[in-house]
Amino acid sequence: MPKCKLLTLIEQKRMELVDTVAKTGLNSAAAMKISKELDTLLNAYQREQTKRRKQSASR
């Protein structure tokens, strides 16, 4: 997935998490679910960054 697309999805999910926490609380099931989705996106972004660094280093 392109870096800019991942960043957009991360920001959208972050805002969704903030809104959900404000409405349902930090430990609600909904907040936990969204938090896990955000973690998945952040991990994907980190993997992309690592892959790009390795590609740059091998040139």
C-alpha cells in the first residue's frame, strides 16, 4: 500500500478512536477494537518504512 494512503488511513482511524473514547470511554469494547485496528495500520506503516530503508541501503 502506498505510504500516503497508509498515512491517510492512520489519521482517519486515530480520529475515530478519539471520538469513540470521548463517547464510550477508554476501556470500552468499541475503543479497544478501533485501537487494535489502528495498531495494525501503524505496524503496516512501520513495515513499509523498514522495507524502504533496506532497499535504499542495498543500492
